[in-house]
Amino acid sequence: MDKPLKVEIITYAPTAYYHCQHCEVVWKETGFSKGIREEQIANGLPQEMLNEYAVISDWVRRLFRKYCDRVAVQVIDAASFECVWKSLRYGVHRYPAVIVDGQDKSIGMDLTLADASIARRLAAALSV
């Protein structure tokens, strides 16, 4: 396998964990974000969404334990501009959504379909 299998996850992510690197540099240098992180962590998402994010995070950790560097995971915040583009591109209108290799998609918290898609695509890549 030449490159890792791309796994994109569109989900609501706590704001404190999702900023572009350029913004982070600017905010750090200006001191603008000082103290904001703590408030974002405390109030970023309702408890139900934080629980969903925890389940997805655990799933991603399991993916890396099982497949190591054979998968590349990108988390896309459902409240971002990038989400708008990805949602239109993949025809996704509910979250969380997992898109495997730009083609297979699974919607919702049942990640067994995404697991099966990842396993199938990695097995196919090995047999080539």
C-alpha cells in the first residue's frame, strides 16, 4: 500500500480542539485567546455531543491501534466552513459522518459500517 487509507470524520468537535494553525499563531501572538480556551472547554458543546465525541475519539484510537499508519484520519468540525464543502461534496446532511477513501460513507453513531468499509478497502489494497 503506497499511502494510508483516508478516513474523514465529520462531527461536532469541541471548539477548543479545533482551530486552523494560522489562527492559532495569530491568536497566541496577540494574546486574544488568553482565558478563552477554558471557557470553550467548559461550554463548547452540550454533554450529549461531548459524549458522542468521546465515543468517536475512542473509535479513532482503536483504528490506530489496529491499523497503525495504514489509515490517515481527518476530523472535520461540523460547525466549520470545511464541513459545508465536505457535506455538499459527499451528500452528507447528518453527523457524525465517516467517509472512507472519499467514497464509502456511514452516518450516525453505529460505526460498524465504517469499520467494515475500512477493513474491506485495506484488505483489497493488500491483495493488489
